Amino acid sequence: MKKIILVSSLLLFCGCAAVHSPYDLYTWCQNMGSSRLSSIGAKAQDPATCNTELDEDLADRTPRILYIPRDVAMSPVIAARVIWVALGMTEPPF
């Protein structure tokens, strides 16, 4: 039962990026780092990366719901960033 609750909460948490607007994702990128697989590491919080991703998101006409698999793949990284910021009170290095 605990595993079902954990998996459900992870899917709910990671699915959130797919339903937010590009501007919300831009703010998220500036605060927590990029939610894309291609932007893990030092360039995750780079302002140029956030600006590029905002431009790509605004130009993209694909329905946001189709990005849920990407969000599922990024959920461990996003969860680690949230824990790092909550416990360390600093910017995550990844």
C-alpha cells in the first residue's frame, strides 16, 4: 500500500510540469533548475538556458499533456532538487 501511495504521489508531482504554462516553467527554471533531461548539471540554473527553453516552449504547439513521460523520467532529479533546497537552503549543483 505504501508503494502505491509513493508512486501515485511521484506521478502527481512530476506530472505537474506538463500542465503548467511556459511562463511558470520559466520561473521554475530560474528557481529550481530546468525540468528537461538535456539540462542537468551546471547549466540547469543558467539564465540563458531558461530563456532558450521559454522561447522553445512558446513556439511549441504540442499539447502539454504529451510531455508527462518526460516529467516522469525527470521526477528523481526534480525531487532531489526539492530536497536539496529544503534541507540545504542553497541552490542545487545539478
